[in-house]
Amino acid sequence: MKRSCSLLRKIAVAGLSLAMLLSSSCISSKSIDEYGYATVIGIDSGKTKAFFVSMLLQRGNGAEEGAESDLCTHVGVESEDLFEAVGLIESSLPFSLNLSRTAAIVFGEDIALNGGVEQLLSASLGMLNIRYYANLVSVRGRAEDFLGGIQSELNPNVAKLQYSFVDYSRRTGLIPSFTLSEFFESTFAHSSDILLPLGEFNPEIKKDSASENGAKDGGRNNSSAETEKEQSEKGEKEKSSQPLQKAADILGSTEYMPGQIKRLGGLQASMLGSGLFHKHRLIGYLNGLHTQVVLIVKGQFEKGRIQLPLPNGRIISVRLSAQSQPKIRLILGETPKATFEIALYANVEHPEIREYSNSDMEILISEFLKKRAEEVFLACQALGSDVFELRNTAVKLFRRTSDWEAFNWEAAFKEVAVAFEIAVYLDYNPSKSSVE
Amino acid sequence: MKKSVFECLRFDEADDQFELLETEEGTPGFFNRWPKDEAPQTKPIEAPSSESVDENEKRLKKDFRSDINPDVLLRRFLIGGTIPALAACLNGMASRSEINDFILRQSMFKGVMQGVEKNRAKYAMEHVFAQQEAELEDDWDKIKAAVCEGRTAVFLEGDSRAVLMDTRSYEQREVGAAQNEKVIRGPQEGFVENLRTNVSLLRRIIKTDDFICEFRDAGAMNNVMLVIAYRDGVVNRKLLLEVKRRLNSINTRMILSDGTIEQLTERSSLSPLPQVLSTERPDRVAAHIMQGHVAVICDGSPTASVMPATLFTLMSTSEDAYVRRPLGTILRVVRYIGAGVSILLPGYFISLALHHQGMLSTEVISTVIASRRMVYLPIGLEMIFLLWVFQLLREAGLRVPGSIGQAMGIIGGLVLGQAAVAANMVSTVVLIFVALSGMGTFTIPDHSTQVAAEYFRLFLVIAGWLGGLLGFSAGMLALGVWLVSLKSYGLPFLSPIAPRTYSKQPAILRGNVTQHSRATDYTNPEEGLS
Amino acid sequence: MNLRQGCIGRQESLCMAAIAACSSGLFTFDSSALYSLGNSAYITMLASAAIALIIFALAVNAMAASGHESLWALLRSGLGAFFSRVVALIYVLLLLACAAMLLSRFTLMMVRFVFPGVLEWKLIVYLAPVVFMLAWKGLESIGRTSRLFIWLLLISLLGSLLLAAFNYKTYRLAPYLGDGIKNILGLGIKNALLFFPALLGLLIVARGVHGPKMAKRTGYSAAIAAGLLCSSAQLCLGMTFSYSELSKMHSPMYRLTMNFRSGGYFQRLDKLLFFGWVISSMLAAGYYVYAASFLFAGAFEHNDIRPSVAVFSVLIIVFTMLMHSQAAIWGNIERVISGYGLLLAAIPLLLASLLARLKSPKKNMQEKES
């Protein structure tokens, strides 16, 4: 009797558990192959709605032949926000969209200028499962063009682009790396102004066959019904007018800017330099060299090369690497003063140069970087952009939260006098030759 | 012709097909149970044997149905030429030469029992019969059981006690290598079906005076004997009493192997995991007995049951101790990793594929999508289907004899798998996961534990299918809770990890051989730790 | 008697109590309150653990001195039959509320980050049966399961903190002392309720952990371990996010894991580590439900703990659902509990300890002997 009761009890418990589970049903009934994975999202301004959202969907794995070798599909639609865009794009796809593999969100110039970045990213992106380490990028021109330009046989896996760009940033310092998570920090913690990597689409670079196929099949769901010719003409017109009517390099140079470099081959889209923001609006661009200096001062620079002009007119390559984190001394008061102490290792890539001693060369490099840092800082300060994160140093000077919250940092920032002390340690032996 | 036609049209003849008719009395239960759920299987106690040889002969003839059972040999003779006696044995079970040379011939010398009026059986046992093993018995059931075993019972006129002598001799398998527990380094002997031989195999390893082998009736109607083996003074008395108590509670119709004993004495009958270690190797049994465990060996079964058993006992092999420490460690690590992969990998993959695609890299996602392009089964069903096919192949390989079995495995694996992928029934990625998982199962040394792993794997696949990593982790925790609450003869199944007990030897890695100076702490041996 | 207490060793009881304390300390605090005055939560956590430990120490020493083997006996001896039952009921509700809060927080995290858009009850259906199973099986199972999973949980927690290390910046902690030491201590007192239930559970099951003396040692170790771990986690959180960000976050620990270094495999580990924490939360909830059932059975003289376990398991499901569906009401209740809960929990216990000590038979016997 006891055993039968015990057995009946076990059956009842198992039945109840099964009933509970079955009544809840599967949490999600979609399988891995029922999704299309958006690897890059592009945001531009729309004609009839706030945004034009375009996406690159990763499809194949490159193992198939023929038409199935198309690796990415480029889709887009006009919408008021990302949620609406996802719903509208799915109406024309045989699968659901999955944004959990999104590597980058690219903002077009017009959106970045009019504050659309904050407007778009203030939504609950967690509901779309967008990962917080997705990189943010700003482009000169339209993001949809940029998305079309990054498809290539050179890079079958668009998601790997993220890795390569982050790696490029680490190796050269010519572009910054900025993630969605850092954006939230700057929004909610008001920590510093943001610096996004800058991209550009160059139509003059010849497409390879794979990206041509991709363009034919996937197509771009442009909001207007313009012909291709009209579109390319419009694109040329916009491009030529961009530096004059829209944002520009804040220091007025054109070297090391994306789209300005004469090159042959590679992706149609390239990244170089950065977009400078103040209160989440684009205020201008920094070219690659100025971006490098900003990263050196911020302590985000690992290694890279500069082209150092010598007094005799010659330009040489110098390899730099960070020695330690920069130290910042900030004195607040009537006239705030900030001193950046930076230490770098340097290696001159031309061992045949013997006319300068180590100490001379160190001074040359130090002065060059100091001058560049000063001009960038003054330009940013004039625009009110605290991209050097002085605010993060200022907060450390306060003992109480209430004191800090009562302090007007923005006003103080405008008055800060800055000095850069850049110590360069040269690993350069004139007795070595280029034979070794 | 006419007759056959008419016969076809007849409907009044009884059906001559054999039918097994119900003969139980009383009203059957609602679920068709017998009125008495647990009917006693053993017979009522019989009257002791008689002093009269004639009566004993008659009784034996009746009980053994000698008119239709020609195996029973009842030999009347006169001991010392004067005293009537009767020898009873079973043809084919008792040794003819032993009976002839050491019982009958010894008895037939004139005057051997001269002047013996009382205690004739005892006198004959001490002075006449030249047998190594002899005892006096008047319990009729025991006398019959002894005869059935192959011993010879000799009744003497005027004494109710019979002399039981060990004359067993029958065909049996030779001691050979253990079939299912092969090792590269170490003893190659395995148990056989004969209980005595098995005990001798143990005694050759444990040559101590405290090594006890208690022979007793298993408690079945087929009168099978079993042995409880342990070291007195080392084993925990409570454990021993518990083993004996559970064995005493056996009251069944038949016991054919130690598997039946295991099932009748375990507490968690629904548990996929066994609660005793079943092994063919005498060295393994001896090692456990030396550590304070108890072993039960059943006559007719080439395996011994060692209790208590923990998960780590089931996951170890005797070879772990025979090889050097680095080798033993890597073997164990590979084994545990294999078991882990076998149980966890399919469920983990299903969770990610169905609920957490973001955790997979883009390359893997693309590959899975490409491989599943035309597959119509949902991925969860596909996984379960493939797991089932793998089990099918495994069972088929076991049942099909000899060389065909190996070919079956190869054909099944390669051809069937390839064909299934080509027919878009399954995808290559899922096939690989199932194959890996299957390989992992084979690293588990104990067969019962291998089968238990199938249950766990299926449970986690379903949990992952329904609830993603939430279901998977809840399932893992539920399994963990169940495992820690499982007990083997009072010992928690995950000792010495949970609960943590004193042990210099690690549970998973191979410890140092010099640390084998103490019995295992978790059995609470009487030997103590000093 | 079927109280399923059994007996567990020091390692098991330490793992059980530490997991419960860490889970509550890391996942059930109110962000808006804890970070409102700056990023000094790493000091607050230490203070909270210390305060909870002091209350526990006073109670357990009273138990040892007066010869009582469980909390119920202490309460009964100190407060009498009626008031001890009232206090016992309060503690039962406190433990159930803690269990429900843990499940509720994790359910919310899952709805926000892991299974967006899924209804909460569909997730609770997976958590609640395991909690029920743990409590049903009893103290031995809870203790041993905690011992079994402790390494997995430590790796989940420490792994999260280490993998996010590249992003730690000390300026985010500034101002370093928040809004002053006084405020830190005030927050510490309020948040002591995070660690207290785990230690309270040890008092309840003291007999099962070999008596008050062993319970004391275990409690000390668990409180110190939990305090250090939670403080380290808060330090790492503080170096990852500023206080203004943290005060708006519901699940800062999960947000920390979303900041792993990009470009590598580790950036996908956030969900895996998260489910390690889910396991710890289920263990903690099971422990609380069991402790509540045990105290209830003792207070109302039940011989079998299983009906209480079944009822309380259903109750925590109800509480968890209420926390979601009546979030506004529950928010007010949570504010009251976090404001005054410690007083409500500590005062009766300390009073009972004092009175029991005064009435203690050991002391009376010693007096008679002298």
C-alpha cells in the first residue's frame, strides 16, 4: 500500500511538472536557420520619415557556388525608429531579423549633424538584443552607400570587419574605437564628448565581382524610385558639396581623410580619422593624424606611426608606442590649468640618418606632437567638445557628490589653459644600418 | 468433398487451440492485481529427516519425482557390511569417482562401523568417509538443497542426521579474461559462473585472516547461493548489517544473476544510475574490499556487486591504479571530459541554436544555416532523432554476432549518416555533435552508467529545447540536486565531493600510490584513520 | 518526524550560506537608493556585511550560551509562546520575500536581456520547480548541491569581474567617499538586510550544522566571504560605470558582462556567466524556502516539513508574479522594507537573545553550583 502510494505520488508530481512545462510551451520556437542576421546597421535621414535604416544581412558562408555565393544582402526602409524598421523590413523577407550579431551601427552625416544619434540610441535597444559592444561609426555621406561599399570578396565575413577595424585602431591609432556601451556612459554619466571612427564611401574604387553580384541580387531598398543614373549623379553632387555645406575637418586639412586618399583597389568603403561630437551632435571631423594625437593624450593609443618632418625638409617615419597611461594634473580655480604628462617610446625607422643625436631626435618628436596636440585641443575647446575627458579628472578633485553636482564644469572647461609635456624615449642607435 | 464442406459449416465443435485459463480465486483488483500482492515464494518448513533409511528413501523418491526424474540417484548399500545406508546425489552434478572411491569404497570395508549403535552418522563422517568437506544435517530442505547443488547425502539406519559431502563436479567455464572490462596493464582474470571459483579468485588476492566470505541462501525458490565478502574489523558494521538486512528481505521465485539481487535490494528503483558497482574483475572487487566495502557474489553469475558505490567509483577503472600517475591522471581527465561532453554538449548546442543565436559566432551560424537549408525536421527533433539512431546502431552492433557486428557499426555510421545528410533528413552539424556525444559516452567505463548518461542527455536536450540556457541550467541543477540526494546503502552518491570527506586522494585526478595506506573515509570504516 | 534536516559539514554549510548571501547582496539591492549619493557602494557593502554579522554574532552567542540548538528554541525561551510565533511568522515572510525577490530580479533580467518580450510566468515555470525540489529534498541536498556548484559559481562571478577588467577606470569611482562617511554608514545599515537572511537561515538550521558553535564559525566565514565578494563586485562596477549610470540600472552586474572586450570569444560569454548566477539564485531561494518551512514547522509544531515547503513554493511564485504585475505597489513595499526592515528583523532577535541569555539554564546551573 505504501509503495503504491509512493508511486502514485511520484506519478502525480511528474505529471504536474510536465503539465506546467507544457502549458508554458517553448520560450522561443524559432530555430537558428529561421533568422537573418544583421551584421551592420546604417542610419540615414529619411525623406518621409525620421530615419532611413539599412542593414547588411549575412546569408551564406562562402562555401556554396553560383548565385548562392552572395554573402550579404543589403536591405533598407524608412521608419521612425529601429523597431519600426525591423518590422517593415521583415515584411519583404522569408525569415525574421536577428540583431544579436550586429557588429556596427553606422550613422550618416545628416543624422549625426541633427542629433539623430541620441534620438535613435535612447530606445531600449536591449529588446532588439543588439549587443552593447557593437561599434558606432560615423560616415561622410550616406550610411547606405557605406554599407554597400564594405561588401567584397576580400572580406566574406562582414562580422570580421569589426575585428579588423578594432585591430586597425589598436595598431595605428588612426581611428578610435567606440562602442554602444561607451555611448551610454557618455549619455547617462555625462562623462565626455564622443569621438566616432569616420568612414567614407568612394565610388571611384572599382567593385569586385562578388560585391557587384550582391548589389544586383539583394538590391537596395531606396526610399525613392530614382534611376541608377540619377542616383549616381546625385551622389556625386552631394559628395562634392559635402566639405562646404556640411561638416568638415575642424583643422582645415585634407590629408589622412577618408575618401581623399588616392588609392587603387580594396573596399569602396574606408575608415580613417574620426567624427567629433559635442552633446551627441557632430560638429566636425579630425583627420587620422589628429585622431592619433587625441588618442595619445586620452591614453587609448597603443602603437602607430607618424611622419615626422625634419628641419632639412625630409620626412621620416617614426614608430610610437605608449609607455604608460598619461598623467593629468588639473587645478581648478579662477583660471583652471591642465597639464598632460605623456610618455612614449619611439623608434625611427631610418637607421641611416646620423645627423641627429638621440636627444635631438627626441626633442623633435616631442615638439611635433606637442604642437599638434595643442592645436587639436584649442580647436576642440573652441567648439566646446571635451573629447580629451578632462571632466573625468575634474570629478576626482571633489570629495562630495553634492559639491561636484553643484559645480559648472562646462563653463570651467572653456577657461582651461592646457600644457602638454610629452616625454619621448628613443630606441634609435645611429650605428645600426638598414641592412640589419 | 461433401464431408469437408459440411464440416466447414459446423459451428458446434469446441475450439481445440490451447488456451491459458485463469485459475486464480477471488475477485480481481481494479488494476488486475492479485488479491495478495506479495505472495510468499518459499515453501513451508518440512519435518526433519527420519532415522529409517526406508522412509528417507521413500520421501526422497516422492519429493524428487524419481519416477519421471531419472537424474536422481539413490544408492542403497551396507556400511561395514551391516548397517543399511542410502546415498543420494544428482547425476551430472556429483562426481562419480569421488562417490565411488571415497564414499562407497570406504564404506564397504568390513567392520568399519562395528559396535557403533549411536551417532552413527557422526562416526561415519569422522572414521569412514574420506572427504574434505562433510557436515551433519537433519533439515530436510537443506538436505534436498545440498543434493540439488551436487553434494551427496548419505543416510544411515538409526540416525536421523544425514552426512552431506561436497562431491560437486560439473562442466563449467574456465577462468578467462574479463569480457567487458579489458585493461592494457593489469590482471586479465575475470569471474566465472561458479561461486567457489570466484571466491578462490578473491582469496588469491586477499590473503588475510580477516577476509570473510559468508555463504548463504539468496532467498529464491531456485536455491541459489550467494556470498557476502568483506574484511571483518575494517568494514563498517552498520553497512554490513544493512547489506544483510536487505538480502534477508529477498523472497522471490528465482534469482539468475546478481542483477536480480541488485534490483531487489536497491532503494531507488527508478534511478537510471546504479547504486552498486557491478564488475567482472576480481582485482577490482578485492581493491574495494580492502578499502572497507562489501561485495556480494551470486552463484551462476560472472559479476560481483560491490557496495556502496559512488559516482567516482563507477567512473574509475582498475587500470587507473596500475599505470603511473601522469598517465592515470590524463586517462581520468579524458574520461570525465568525455562524459561531460556526452551529457552536456547536445543540450547546450540546442539551447544556443534555438534561443541564444547571438552566442554563436557568425561563421558557425552561417555554416549551420547552410547545412540546414533543405532539412525539414526542426532542429530539436533532428537532434533527438539522431540520438535515437545512434542508440539503434549501438544496440544492433551488440546483438549481431561477431565480425558482422563491427561491419554493422561502420556501415551504419558512414553510409547511414551520409545517406541521411544527402536525403536532407539531418544536417551535418547536428550529426557531428551527436557523434561527438556518442564517443564521449563510450569513455564511461560502467555500462549501466553509460545508459544512465543517455537519460541525462535526453533530459537536457529537452530542457534546452524548451527553455534555452534557462531550461538547461535549471535541468543541470535539478540533476545535481537529484544526484546529491541519491544514496547507495546510506552513502551519498557524490562522496567525497559532496559531502566533503577526508581523503588525500583526489576524486577525479589520480592520487599518489603511497597514499593507499588508509581505508576510504566515506565508508566510516572501523579500522579508523590512524 | 520528517523535517529533512539531516546533518551537513562545515564546507557545505559555508557554501550554502555564502551563496545565499552573495546572491542577495549582488542582485537584490535597490540601485537608485544605493548609488544615489555616489559610487561608494564598495564601502557600503562591507559595512552592511559587518552589521549583519554583528547581529548574527549576538544571536548565535546567546544561543550557545543558553544551550538552545535552534532559533525557534531561542525565540520561545526569550519571548514566550505567542510573541515567538509572531516573530517566527515575520521571519518566515522575510525569507520568502527574499526568495521571491531573487527570482523576480532574475526573471526581469531575463526578460530584458536574454528572452526579450517573453512573459515572466513562462520563465518562473523553469525556476520554481527546481527551488521546490531543493527545499523538498532538505538541508543535506541544499548543502551538498551548494558544495557541488560552488566552483562553477565562483568562476561565473570572478570570471565576470576579471573579463571586464580592461574597462576599469578609477575616475568613475570619484567622488571616492560618495556624500560622506555618515551617508555611507546609513546606507550600510539599510542594506544589511541583504546579508541578514542568509545568516538567519543558519540560526534556524543550527542543529543541522552541528550546533550553534559550528553555525557561528560558518556564519562568520560566510559573512566575511560574501562581504568581500560583494564589495569587490561593487568596486568593479564602480570602476566601470559612474554613479549616475548605475543609479538608473536595474541589473548592473549583467551590464558589466556586456562590456567584455570586443573582438574575441569572451564577448559572447555574458549569457553563459549569467546562467551561472541563475543557478546560485535558485540555490539561495531553495535555502530560504527550506529555512522558512523549517521555522514554520518548529513554531507550529508540525512533524512534517513537506506541506510547508509545498505551500511556500507556491507562495513565492505568487509573490514573484505580484512583483511584476503590481510593480508600483511592490516598489513601495520594497522601499519600506529596505528602510525599516533591518529594525523589524533585528530588534526581536536581539531582544529574544538577551532575554534567553538572562533566563539561560546553563547560567542558572552555574550559579547554583557556585
